[in-house]
Amino acid sequence: MAVEDIIQKIIAQTGLNNDEVQKRILEKQQELSGLISQEGAAYIIAKEIGLDLLKSGRKPLEIKSVVPGIKNLNLIARISRTFQPKQFEREGIHQVANIVLLDKTGSIRLSLWDKQVELLKNLEVGAAVEISDAYTREDYKGEPEIRLGRRGRIKPLEQTEPPPLEEMQRVTEPKEICISKMLEGGTYEVRAALVQVFETNPFYEICPTCGARVKEPDFKCSEHGSVSPAYAMIVSGVIDDGSSNIRAVFFRDAAEKLINLKTEQARQQKATLFENLDIVGKEFIFSGKVRRNQMFDRVEFIVSDIKDVDVRGKANEIINSFGSNV
């Protein structure tokens, strides 16, 4: 549902005018540190006033339309990837496993917790599944993540829709492109140099159980209450490929890959961390998604993976291509 339609439904429900609703949306984005879209903020406001935009029994959503804060989510997709469960200890032994779901409009992560991990036994990569009565929350990148909760269900389907996995992967996989041709909302792979790193505090507090961001003074997680926080890392800078440049943001694993340090190692070097980095000017292959930071109204490249440039391999590839044409 387009944000304009959501705004009109909020106006009809509350009697607020358009400017008042827009103000509430902006305040909600600021409350969530600018990590949620205008559409996502509007969905959350609608939910808070008791306006159910996604009633059970309606047509399943496409992944591109899924935002944080949805209840009673229904969705049909294929399993693109599964990850082995990870165990951790906090007031007992817990486990979590992630599944990547894919349809022709995009991909999204589904997290299975504790007893739900048993569902993996009946789920195979490539299988079509129906997710019902689930909910969504915001992950550490500001993207939606699906949780089953107590009522949620995941059911394998014996049907041909959505399209085969290989067909959808071709549509949604990162496209090699130069920065000047990137479009907002697109997923890309680009070879570029890191030309600047912003020397801001890279560490922030997270819930040690689910990884959600928590803030002072009580470090309260919406699912696990007040916690003794763990830490994650975010690094931002500018990448340039000669055609243009763009602000790049590296969360958690991507940040650790960029600086070649685990978060705890980096925290131990906090005072001199940026002084000791030798990555400015170095070329990498960056994969990620272009999105608009609503708080600052700027386009950013949210990096999901980083690879070193294989100069020798690329040279051999070019040489071989010449040889095949002789």
C-alpha cells in the first residue's frame, strides 16, 4: 500500500489533517534514528491507533511491500537460503536460525527462535512456503525482519507459484553497475575505492539475545525487557568508482570485514581505532542496496558484503577472452 493511501486512512480514522499526519510520521522516523522509511513509519502509526491495514484473509503481501511493525503478516515466497542454528546463553540456552525468503520483488529474512528451529527439518532450499499470522520488526539495518511469534505459521506448498528459485534469483541478485547509474531501491555490486571514513563513534548497544538496538538509560528491548547490553559496530564513509561517489554504511559483519577486526577487538582499540586503519584508498567489491535515509534526506549504499579485488584473476579473465576470439 502506497504511503499516500495509508495517510488518507489515518486521516479518516483520526480526523487529523495531512500536515499533522506528516509530522507524526517524521517524529516516528526520528524516534527510530532514521532507519525506517516513510511508508514503514506510517504503518506503525496506523497500528498504534488501531487501524488494521493488513487484515487476515487478504491477498498475501509481496516482499517489496513488507515493512517493520506489521502484525498478521501473510506472505508466499520460496526459500533461497537457510543457516545452521546458533546457540547462545542468556538466562538459559537459546538458539536461533535464519531463513532467507525470496519472491520476484525482493528478499527478506525470517528468524526462527528456540523450538521454532525444529521447523527447519521440513524446509528445503527452493521450496515454496506460505507464512501466515507472523509479524515484522526492524533489524539492525533498518530493514524488516519476519518473526513467527506464538501464532505464526510456515507451511510448505505443493504449487508452482511463486516462480522457480533460479528465475527469481536472476531478477533479484546484485547487478554489476557503476555508481552513477545506481537507483534508489536497487541492489547492486560495484567495484570502488573507499575514499573517506567518517571518524564517529562506531559502537552502539544491542540486546544480547535478539540483537535489537537498545538505548540508555534502561537499555530496554521490546521483547526481552531491560538487558545488560552487548555491542555492535557501524562504520560509514564514501566510496568512489570514477563515475561518481556515494555515502556507504557498513553494519555489524560488514563493518568487521571492512576494518578486519571483530567488534570486541575494535572496542579495545577505540582511542586509536581510526588512526590505525589502512583502508582509505583501497579498492573493494561492495554488494548492497541503495536506500534513502529519511532523517537526513540523503541516498546511501547499505553494504551487505565486501570482497577484495582479485586483480590477477580479472587479468587472466581478460587475457582468456582475447584468446577465445583469436
